[in-house]
Amino acid sequence: MAYVIGAACVDVTDRSCTEECPVDCIYTGERKLYIQPEECIDCGACERVCPVDAISWDRDLESAAEVHLTDAHRFFYEPLPGQPGPLGEPGGSAGLGPVGVDSDLVATLPRTS
């Protein structure tokens, strides 16, 4: 199980969660943050500090938000636009830095800012 970042994060990307994550498993796209599901240790530190309540435990997702669970998997395990291959399990976002692109789901959403 893992935590999932939902639609409320799109175009907000406050990054408070990245500062609290003890395993550095929250990665930065262009418009949204993504939790690497295999690196997440389910501690909940990120959920508690999210100012827009965008983070949920995957078992607690409402049916409309389940698309973000699938989307997080795609972000890491399918090639993103302009990337040579899937990100996979990079072992920490600090070493990778901002990815700079989003999954197709997020990239096609209308901009809010």
C-alpha cells in the first residue's frame, strides 16, 4: 500500500510533503507531485502536512480519485514525454531532481493558474 497524491495538487505543488517525507519518495512533475508507490513506507507524514488535502492512503481513495493511483503507477512505470524510458524506482527524488513533465492525465487537465 502507498499514499497517493490527487487532483487537488495540480498547479499547487506546495512541496510541504517533500520536506516531511523520511524516505524522499515524492517526485516533482511539471504541475503535480507524485509518490513512488514502491518507495513509500506508508508513514503518513506527507498527508498530515498537505495544505490542500491532496494526499490519501490508497485504501481510502474515493472511487473518483482512484484514477490517481493508476496515474502514479504510469508516472513511474511508463515512459513520460521526452524521457528515454520509465523512471522506475529512482531511490529518492533529491538525487533525481524535478522530472519536469507529467503523466498524460495531468498534462491534459486545464491549467488553474
